[in-house]
Amino acid sequence: MAKKATLYKKLPNQNVMCQVCNHYCTIAPGNTGKCGIRQNKDGELYLLVYGKALGMNIDPMEKKPLYHFFPGTNIFSFGTAWCNFTCKFCQNRQMSQAKEFPEIVNEGESWSPKKIVDYCLENNISSIAYTYNEPTVFFEYAYDTMKLAKKHDIKNVRVTNGFMSKECLEKIEKLVDAVNIDIKWYTEDFYKNICGGRMQPVFDNVKRCYEHNIRTEVTMLVIPGYNDQDEILEWIAKFIYSVSPDMPRHLSAFYPAYKMLDVPETKIELLQKWYDIGKKIWLNYIYLGNIYNNGHEDTICPKCWFHVISRTGYSIHVDENFKNGICPKCWAKIAGRRGE
């Protein structure tokens, strides 16, 4: 279903400028932007996949991954076709890279914002994740769902590449409760050649989300031979520290996928080294992901090192005395939001 877009600017000769992400695509009549689902029809911009959901699942919150936002709860997850990035390692390529999988463009189940929210209410699900592809590109669909969810006290979570425009973030900042932003790396070349985007807007949006009191966690996929240089990793750790030492950081193992099938998987030793670098920078919460039972999934009090939440995969155990976000051993504040 096509629906008229909201974030765009009209230009001469029936051209339009889309304003949902930092590509700021100028789109001629009949064409779409880089994301493939925002089309200029006679000088007006339309979202082509409104209400056409893909990948609907009930997930554990930890799968997003979010470890400091209502841990142990379930979240309804969905996305659509296409993306504004073209990451060569994309794990959801059948959805996000629809240019190469054109059969997916017209697929998707009919899930209106009301149907999504009603489903969550009926099944006692307290959060919705806009995920799988990039939620920024299906802005109007996500925005209408977020507004309705807020009315029913359902939390909104965005799993994002962080490339949303300033205009987009201003529209959603009061509706979004938590984000996980994927930091790809700290070079413009990597973002341009591997991901089809730019670096600086992502780092700017990490800061903006945190400053707007959106619960913010960051993830970085560690790709051997591509983004595993220690000095840049240390720079990123220092950047996160400059925003907040309490911002959780997820270091995720890479497995061969899509256009990077010849790249080896990430070894636990490399993730451990990066974990140690982050701790040296005094980041309080670092997690290793995509490697089962790696020993670094627990939430640990940064003051006394007590394990307040223990995790094995998506199974978690919260210490019975951990209440109101306070460590039961030393009374230090543990960052995050919980349901107590």
C-alpha cells in the first residue's frame, strides 16, 4: 500500500528531496530514492510499503540486542522491504537488499498500525521493535505505529544504522524509548565502500539520541581484516566514553554472509581483546554477542563486580535482591530501565 510521505521538500520541475535520512535523496518523477521504497509520483513523495510488514516475530529483548532496557521481557518485532544502506555483510539481505531480491518488494503481510498494537495488547507484549531492515526508510508506517503504541503505554524500540536525518529524529524523539545503533566502523571509506553510507551522521546521532533521553545502546560487528584495528577500536571506545561511560556496548561476532562469504568468522580471542580495550577506557558495560556462552553476557556492577543479571544466550536470571536499579551488594546505581 502506498501512502503519501511527510518528510520531504518539493523542488522545481516536480522533483522532491526526501528528508528521512542523511542521503537527502533528490528524486525525479517516477523514481525512488536509494532505499527503493520512497517514490516520487507527480511531484509528491510516497512510501510504497505502508502496512506491508515482514519478519513478524516475538523476540526476547536481548535479541535486539538491548541488555539495559526491560531485560527478560518479550518484544514484537517487524520490518519491511529495502534499506538505505547496502552492507556487504547484511544478515537480513532477503528483506533489506530487495534490489537483488525483487520478489520481496510486493510481499509482506497486511499489518496496520492498529493491528500491530492490538496484537501486543491481546498478547501482553509491552514493547515493539522496528527492525530487520532500516526503520528510518518506512518512517510513516513506523511513526503511525509508534504514536498509537504510546497511547497504550507500549514501548517503542528502534534497531537502526543511525543514519536518520535531523528532521526524522526531531519527529520521533518523544515517541522512541530505546535504540540500538549499529556503529559499523570509524572510517568514511568503510562506510562508503562496504555499507553505502557515511560515518559522521551515525556518530552524531548516537550523541543526539542519548542527549534526548532515549535509552541508547550501540553494537559493532567485528569483521576480521576489515574493522579490527586496535587503534581505531580504542578511538571508538573513547567516543562512547565521551557520551557516557554507562552506554552499553555490544561487540558482535561476524559469520560469513552475503557478499563476504570469503571472510573468516570472528574468533573469541579477538572479541576478548576488544573487551579488554573497552574496559581500559573505563566503559562500564561491555557485552560480547553472537558467540554462545562466551563469559561476557552478564550485567556486572561496575563498582563491586557483582553479577546482577546472568545470561546464557537469551536465557537470563536476575538476582532476587536486584531491585529499583540498585546493586544489592554495594548500592551502586546500575544504568538502564527495568519494570520494577
